[in-house]
Amino acid sequence: MSNQDSSTVKDRSLLRKSSSQKMVLKEKVVQIYEAFFHGEDPSLSNPNFWDELFLLKVNTQFIESEIEKLSGNSLVDLKENFNLLFFQATRALKEDNNIRKVNALHTLCALVRGIFKKSHGNYGFDVINILVGFDAAENVMQSLIDSINMFLTDDCPTSLKQLALKFLVVLVTATDNISQNTMLEYLLINSVFESLVQILGNRNMRPVLGHDAVLLLTLLVQYRKYESANPYIVKLSILDDELALTGYAQIVSQLLLQFNRDYESQNEEPSTGWFSTLASMVGSMFVAEEKKMELMRANDSLLLALYEAIHLNRNFITALTHSHTPTPATSPPSSPIISSPPTSISESSPASNTSGTEEKPGSPSPPQPVVQPTNLLVTFLQYSSIVTQETKDITRYHNAKLCLIILTCIAEDQYANTIMHDANMTFRVQLHKMPMRHRKVRTELNPPSRPLINSLLDLMVEFILSHLMKTFPMELYIRCLGIIHRVLCFQKKLRVRIQYPWKHLWTALINLLKFLLSHESQLVKKHNIFSMASKAINIFNLFVTYGDMFLPNPTSYDELYYEIIRMHQVFDNVYSMALRYTSTESEHKDSAAKLTNHLVNIRAIINHFSPKVDAWAASNHLSSLTEEQVLEVVRGNYDTLTLKLQDSLDQFERYGEKPWETPFFTTQVRTIIGDLRKSVSNLNAFQQEALTELATINS
């Protein structure tokens, strides 16, 4: 045999030996687990057993699959072994060896997932007793949570911190109904709130751990929130740590901003010819739609996080509206930009000459785009303009509803309103519009810099105009009109005048009334359209009664009357419709009667001015009048107009989650938990990453 052949045989022998050693190592772990599942205790004959076990890589899949195979009685019979393994894994978290900590956390994840999954069947056992044992549960869980807090706050490897958070996510998402997860009682007794807040306030830890920290805070707030006192609700509501609240806002903002950028990139106009791109468009259409739905589902948890922060914590409004310079969507170029500046100047950064060449004196410098300030509210308004476009499927509908609930909470907050109405604080908000047959432009590429209230009103007007369809989203319209009403009440109360084209709002409301009239027979079977119409009419009543307090000038007030007179037929028809239902025994009789009362001043304006306009036209021998001619008649006849003072126009019922929205949020939390459980279903990647990092540190 030649030396080369001898060397090849030797190499193959070594390879077989190496593979055999790996197989033996894997089999050793499996054999140990099998002994536990057979009711044995391998540690009795080996004093170093537990130290050795947690140095071996955990096979979480095997543990979970073996638990799945057990019958209910077998599971109860193995209670002592599960308690022992859980206790020893918790104890290993106190050791100095980080590899043991990583493997112990993975063992705990496998046990929690396996036992809770088995508990979904009707086996009649208590999860706490099977996992930890009633007698030891309080001490063991305190020790476990103490270790988790230590990992999150002390100087530990980042991967270990990540894994500690993943374990908490596994624990919190163990049941579909979070309030049925009795293990979370120990997280109420031994809080992780302070550790999660510390992560959010740490600019170095936040990019890596912040997302999971926000998710955990959000979910822990949901635990029995309608049944008993939840300390996480209390602590989040009084949190005044500016760094932590700003960090919380940044986490939500970055992920919503990424969604906005993905949407924009998917909807960019193709640069090549239509025929050449048709095939790729058709091929990618369904993939893009599926990806969009996945992103929206993923953002459910972020929207819930944003909602809880705004709903519970008054101090969060500062973080919501805090101005900052946005980070660029891509890295700055390595050479100076000499072409045209980017379209979206709010997401660009000034270019710098880093090519190593020296600019010649007198040569024109490259254009330096001005970076516009932004904040979370700007990002959220843009996000809302995307997700409220379509509401036909349940995911989009719930997403849109939560956006409108969040905007309702913002519109009720006086400080948020003060910031939004501040003429000295202007922002570029790129609002996206639903594609419709009568218009081509879907997005204003270079929007003007305006106060945020203008963008909010534009968003509401757009929603009113773009959802007049057979599948009428009545509930969302009620929210939309409520937001407009709250904003107007703020303006009336503080006499704030903004430069806004109010005619756009009046036209949208009139179109809504016309739609209700046209589809009365279909809509009245499903919805109380009289209550809806009353909300729209009362917005007009606010302008009529108090417009002189918040409209920018007298001309705007004149234009309001002009629109009411011009569209009098719509208001007359709404009154006639309501009157018909007051004379019959209908379920909507009372609502229809209220609507007729709300129309009193609108009808008074029409009945007062219309004859005078007709008389003026007749005296001047004119068959039709211009807008200016009608306005001249209006201005000359204000003095003889008598209006009725209507009560409570500037009052609204403040938003309350309980009891009306309890079913909605219960469903949302259940969906979020299901999605999060899938995201941590395979922890092998986290395990390998942690072990690799620890090996690097040790070397």
C-alpha cells in the first residue's frame, strides 16, 4: 500500500471516529432523557450527574416529543422527575459556568412548552404541580425569576440575556388565553418590570433586547387585566423614566417605519416598460400580498404595545411627540452624490465627500438635502394611512380598528393636541391613499411641512371618502367621526385657529350622508345609520354654533353656510328619511327622532337663506348665481337668522376599554400569543448562537 493510500485510510478512520464520538454524545443525552421518562433517576448513582448534564447540548425537540407521547396518568406518575429536572435546571442558573446556564434555560423552555401543550387536553392535572410541585413552587419560582433578573441587569453575555427573554416569552405565551396561565402569578409576586425598563433605557442593550422587552411588558399587562389588580398595569401607568419611555417609543417607531419603507418599495412605479414588467408583476403580486399580511400580523403586537403605553401612561405622550432626526434608510454613500437629491428628504442624510479626492476651489458642492425632523406620531400617521386603506379581511380590519382607537386616545389628550396644533412644530407626513378609479395619485411624494393636526384631519377625511362601499365599516366610521369631534372640541375650548381647508371635511361629511341615503334599505338592516348621521350632523352643528371661536377667519364661516345652502337637498333628504322612521314602530325610532332634532339649525339656515338667495337672483334677473354672489346674500342676512342653542355639542364620552372593547382586545391578545408562540417554537438557533458566543468569549 502506498503512503497516499495509507494516509487516505487513516483520514477515513479518523472521520468515522469523529462521527462516532458525536453520535455517542447525542445518544448519551437522549439516553439520560429516556431514563427520566422511564421513571428512573440517573443522578442517584453519580454525584456529578447534574454538573455533567448541563454541559451537554439540550435536545429540546426530544423532550417535547416524549412529553407529547405520554398519557395523562403517565404524566402524573412522572411528576417527581419533572419537578427534579425543573429544580436542578433552576439551580444551574446560579452557577458560574455560562454554558450550564444556557443549557439549563433551554431545558426549562422544553419543559414549559411540553407540559403546557399537554395541558390543552382534558387530563385534569395542574401545570404548576407537574412542573415544579406545589410545595416547592414559591421558592423555586422566586429563585428562577431572581436569576432571570440578574441575567437581564448584570454584566452577562448578550446571548444569555436574549435567551432569558426568550424563556419569558415562552412562559408568557404558554396558553392561548393569557389569563388562564397560572404560572404568571409568580411573575406578579417576583416582578421583572424593573429589568425590562432598564433594558429600554439602555441605548446599547435596546437594539438587541428592546423588542422582546416591549413585547413582554405588553403581554404581562394583559394578565387578568379585567379581573384583578395587575402590578404591571400600575407600574406602567406611573412610569416616568424618560430614557425608558423614549426607548419604548423608539422600538415601536423603528419597526413601524420599516413597514412603511417596505410598503413604499413594493408600490414603487416600475421604471421599465409595461409589457416587460407584466410577467414579474403578476408573479410577485401574490407573494407581496402574503408578505404584507404577515407584516401586518407581526405589527399587531407593536400596535398593542403603543396602545397600552398611550392609554395607560400620560408621560408617554412626550415620547410620542418627541422630535428627532431620523436615521437614513440606507448607509450613506462612500462618494459624493452629484445627481438629484433623494425624493424623500425626510429619510435622507447629508452626503459627505469620503472618496479621498480633494474638491477643487470654486467647484459646485453636491446638493445637501435638509433632514426633516420626525417623531413616532409622524411614523404612526403614515402607517395608519397604509393599513386603513383596505378593511375587508379580518386582519386588516382589526389593524385599522386598533389604529383608530390609538388615534382616539391621542385626540383626547390635551398635551398631544397642544403639540399637534402648534404652528411652530411642523412635519412632513407622507400619507398614502387608497387606489380609486377617479384618481391616479396614491401618495404625495413631497408633502408640505405642516402642523400634525393637518395630517390627522387629512387622514380622517381620506378614510371617510374611500370606504363608502357595500361592506360598510360602520364601527370604523364611528371612530373616525369621534376623532374629528374630539379635535374640534379642543379647538373650541382653547380657541385654536388652524390653517386648514375645512371645505374638504364638509364635503366628505356630505358625501357620507349621501351614501347613507342611497343605501338606506341595505344599511338599515345591519346598522343604526341614524346614530351615524347624527354624529356627522353634530360636527356641522359645532361649526355653526362655535365656528367663530376656531375657524381661521370670517370668510371660512361664510363658506360653511354656502356649502350648507348649496347642498340643501342632501340635508332635506336626511330629515325626510329620519321623519319616516319616527312615525313607525322601528328599533331605530328614538335614534331617528334625535337626528331630526339635531337637524334643527341646519334646516333653519336652509329655510332662512334659500328664499333670500332666490329673491336676489329674481330681482337681478339671473337664472344662476356665482359663489361670490351667494356669499354676498349670506353676509347681508346674518342678522335676521335665529338659531337654537343646542346643548352638549362640545362634550364627548371619553374612551374606555371596558366593557365595550374587552372582546376585541381579548381576541387580539390571543392572536398575538399564537403568532409569538410560533416565532419561538424552534430555539435551536438561539441555543447555537449562545453557545458559539460563549465559546468565543472563553477562547
